[in-house]
Amino acid sequence: MAKTGTLFIVSTPIGNLDDITHRAIKILNEVDLIAAEDTRHSQKLLQHWGVNTRMTAVHDHNEKQISDRLIDQLKGGMDIALISDAGTPLISDPGYNLVNRCTEKEVTVVPVPGVCAAIAALSASGLPTDQFLFYGFLPVKQVAKHSVLERLNNETATTVFYESPRRIADTVKAIIEVLGEERKITIAKEITKAFETFYSASAVEVLAWLLDDANHQRGEFVLMVAGAPKNDTEMPPESLQLLKTLIAELPLKKAAAITASHYGLKKNALYQYGLTLNE
Ligand code: SAM
């Protein structure tokens, strides 16, 4: 019996065709079949890199049916690469059903990592990156959009959204209504493309910038919203552990200051907590 093939999840560029790894090109050349979200769109990339591997279409509307066929082909020994129109497959893109079925059917799935718009945007946003929540696309309907934002009201991590040019201004308006005018936002637009722009300001300033010039609302967007301020009294267990460790070696004042700066907490709250440890 033929050895089962491997499904490779291959990241592709989000604009600049050079943003693809050597390994990705090698795998795309070596596999028996490339399953692409839109074969015509991907043809450009494959041509650019001299890849002639056969393609088949896998998109949201046919993924369930096509998955059965692809799994049969993998079981029959074929190696297959999954790509999407841009970035990392499965990240707000098709592929979940296929990968989920492969793991159930014991087909090996191998990631070939590369670009993801969310990570590229976050890395240059200037917003905290120690904790972030990737939300993907917000619901289109107003009520549902507001209710998601309300649930995020107390989120202290940076939240990362994908948004379409048609809705970007409307979404920033909704953020102002629910999270307030002053919430800090970074917009990353057309990353890796000719008109790449990062704009960081308060929500109300970002809305003014978007409305100021029709060009500001064109292109592809990642919208990042700074987390809610951390509650002064909320001290994660790891911070208290660090404080205790430092107290063994340092005066309480110094230990509290180091812990506060490491975790972005209030020095005084940690100092007060430290005092209770000696009681
Ligand atoms: N799988 C992709 C990834 O790894 O980033 C995301 C696919 S999702 C269907 C497309 C969305 O990603 C766009 O609507 C936009 O929000 C974001 N995006 C993709 N390319 C981008 C770019 N060059 N600049 C900014 N945002 C981008």
C-alpha cells in the first residue's frame, strides 16, 4: 500500500511577491497538487516563481466536498500543498475543514510558515504585543458588531481585526460608541504594498483621518485596538511570584518597582501587597 502523503499548509505573500520563503517555493514545486483558494489569482504567484505544479480550487463554498477527494488523494500517497489568496491559509481563510478532517484521519499536516497580515501589522503597530487577541472580521450587522465590541470592553490585550475598506470607517465609529473616543487604535493599510501606511491615534482622530481623504479608506486593512487599561488591583499570579522571589534578595521597594515595570502594573499596589507578606 502507498505511504500516505502529507498536507502542507503554505503561507504566501500579502502583496509583495518576494515575501515567500525558499522552503515554500521548494514545497510548491515538489508536491503533486496545489489546492488553492482561487487558482487564477495564485497563478500569478506561481508563474513569478516558476512553479508549474497542477492546481485545484478549494474555497469556502466547496471545501467540505473537496476535502473528501483530497483526503483520498493524500491517503493514496499524493503530497498536497494548501495555499490561500494571501498570507497564511486558515487565518480568516479556507482550510479548517480539510485540516480538521486530516487530523481525524491521521494524515500528517505540516505548516510551512510565512506571512500573516495580523502578525505583520502587530509587529509594527507600536501597541503592546505581549498579549493579543486575534478576532478576524467583525460581524457586518450593527447590532452584532456592537455586541462583540461590548464583550471586548474590558479586554486588556491588544485586539486585532481584519476589516474591509467598505466598512473600516463604520467600524471605527462603532469602536468610538462602545469603547470611547480616546481608545488608542493603529490602522495598518496595504502592508508590503506601494501605499503601505500605519496610522496610530485615538479612535476619534483615526476616524477623522479616514474621513479626511477618500484614499485613506482604500485598500486592505488591519485594525488594532489597544487593550483596556489594566485594573490597578489586578495582579496576575506570575507577577506575585516574581515579587516574592525578588523580595528574598532585594528591599521591597526595589522588588515592587522591578515587578511593576516588568508586568506594566502599579508599583504601589505591589508594594502594598508585599507588606502583607511579612505580616
Ligand atoms: N490569510 C490572510 C493572512 O494570513 O493574513 C488573511 C486573509 S483575509 C481573507 C483578508 C484580510 O486580511 C483583508 O481583508 C485584510 O483585513 C487583511 N489583509 C490581507 N492583506 C493585507 C495587507 N497587505 N495589508 C493589510 N491588511 C491585509
